[in-house]
Amino acid sequence: MARRRAGVRRLMDMLTRMLFMAAANRKEVTYIGTGAPATSDGTATSVGLPAGIQVNDILLLSISSSNTTVDTDGTVSTPAGWSIVANSPQSIQAGSAGCRLSVFWRRATGSDTAPSVSSVGHLAASISAFRGCPTTGNPWDTTAGDTVLSSSTVTMPSVTTTKDKCMVVLVVANTLSGTSGITSGYTNANLTGLAELADVQTNLGGGGGVAIAAGVMLLAGATGTTSATVTGGNRQGRLTISLQPG
């Protein structure tokens, strides 16, 4: 009986070591870069690809567009070769100051070209690249989105990751007019290396913008909310994307 218990303990110890080794060796998703942003009054425009992308890198195309009774609904058609991210778009309509956040994704093939996008009213767009996700299937572990009618604070929705070392990408669209970035001060103690990747504003087509930040969730679990500030109360569409390691 004692030998049997000792054998069970050895087996449990071996399994525990294997689990820790698997977690330690799991690839971490890394940020590669962000391309040149694009803004317009809704007319077709090309969004720059990040430099240095490689085959199987994940590209995220984040777009802020109008969503008003004046500018129809600001729908952005899916560019050829791209797919919509789960829980996107996020849109809120309120007279002449609504906005829509659309996020698309693509797995780099080595022959990627800058996508052309268009809408009605304002358009602000940016592409960021990430490496280390699975090479097949959807690259995200989980996503969550929401909207707010008016706020000068950004409070990103929380997600619960099921894998260690996920890259949590935070995207927010706004309805403020301007030509320089207005979102700053991202905070979330659960995300390592949290930093802003892009902050694109336009005064064209009524004005609006999109901001992107990201940080690593080292251990699986609830990310909690990420907070930031914007320079003025505005309508927001928000999306949190947890990119899983491959």
C-alpha cells in the first residue's frame, strides 16, 4: 500500500512538472509594429501595413467611422482577404455624433498589400501586427465589446483568458474632432508592458478617431478593466481582444 501511494505521488509530481514546463515553454505573443494610419471623409483610402511583417503574423485593422442619422450607419465593408473579429462592430447612434468601431483581422501570407477602406462621414484607421499566434483558425482566445453614450474616461471591457501569455489588445473609437491623438494614461495592473500602439484622429467628415493599446496577460484569468482618458466627453465603441499564443 505504501509503495502504491509513493507511486501515485511520483506520477502526480511528474504530471505537475510537465504542466509547469508546458506553461513555461508556451510561446508568447509579441507586438511587431503599426503601419501608417489613414484618415478621410469616408472616401476610399489605403491603410498602411506595418514594417517587418512575416508569414503567419496576425494583422488587426481597426477603424472608426460615423454612425449617425445624417451619415447613414457608417458601415465599413470587409476588405478582400480580411475577416471581422468576434464582437465587432461596436456602434452607438445618437443624432449627429454617433460612431462605429470595426476591427478586422488577417493572417499574413507574404504577399500582403495595404487594404482600401471606405465609409460615409469620418474614417480613421490603423493596422497593428502581432507574432506568435496559432497558424490556423481564429487567433483570439476571447473578445468582448461595449459602447458608451458620453464619457471622458475609457473603461475597456474585461475578458477572461484561458491560456497564459495572451496579448490583450484594446481598441476604442471616439467621436471627437481633431488632428492629433487624444487618448492617454492607460492603466491595468494585470497587463505587463501595457502601452499605446496608435492614436489616430481626424476632423474630416464630422471628426472622430481610433486608439489602440496592448499588454500581456502572463497568467490565464480575468484581465479586469483597463482605464484611459480622452480630452473631452464623447461617444465610444470599445473592443478587447485576447490574442492567444500558438
